[in-house]
Amino acid sequence: MRLHARGHLCPVCLRTAHQGVCAGHGPWKAHQLLTGGDRRRSERERWQPFEPQAHACPRCLGSVAESRAGFECLDQGHGHDPHGPFRVDELLAPTAQRESAAVRHRLARRCQARRREPVSLAFALPDAARSVRVLASASVIAATLAYLVK
């Protein structure tokens, strides 16, 4: 039997599920809850536009396929922490997938905004020769006005 990482986040709203129970979405089994690695992976992905499937992995919203043990996630990027096996009633339906994708999209946008480098303001100075001409012209105009005032 494989050891799974211990999840602690609700697969729909990504909030902490104390003892496997989310305040908004009810109880979850330990292998359905998201881990910190699942959350970081969600931050790097693009979630909009999102097309829900008939059933999806509760941890990554990926496609699932039936195996002897149940439904397993088809995404191979989970390393030593595979997603599944899940029973049919443990998979996310389209409505929960849409809600989860919206939350993950907001999370990804927030993290991307934090990572974005600050914008540096650079002012381009005008050409020195042009500046001298403008300054000379202004002084000629000022001298002319001073002469006319006298």
C-alpha cells in the first residue's frame, strides 16, 4: 500500500478543513484533501477558461480513469504522491469543479501578482544639443521682452 501525503485543504474552496470537515462544503476523506504541493501546483497553472468534465480528480481537477482499485488521476506530474484511487462518489461533479477552478484562478492571479517585478520608471532625457537650442531660444525671447518693456 502506498503512503499518501496528508492533505488539509478543502478541494473546492482551498480553505483549511479541520479534521477533514470544511465549514462550507462538509466532510472529506483524507485522500481527497489537497496538500501544500497541490496548492502550489494550482498556483502555477492556468484555470480560465475552464471546461468541467463529468468527473474530475478532487485534488487537481484532472481527468480520471477507472482502474481495478477505483478511479485514478491520469496526470503523471504528481511524483511520489499519486491521486487516487477514488470511488465515484469521491470525485468532483461539474458544479464543484467550476467553483474550485474559480477559486484556483483567483489564487493563481494573486500569486502571479506577488511574483511580478516592480515597474521601474525611467525618464528619457532629451538630446543635449536640442536642450541648448531651446534654452538659447528662450533666453533670446526673454531678452527681447525685457528690451520691449524698457
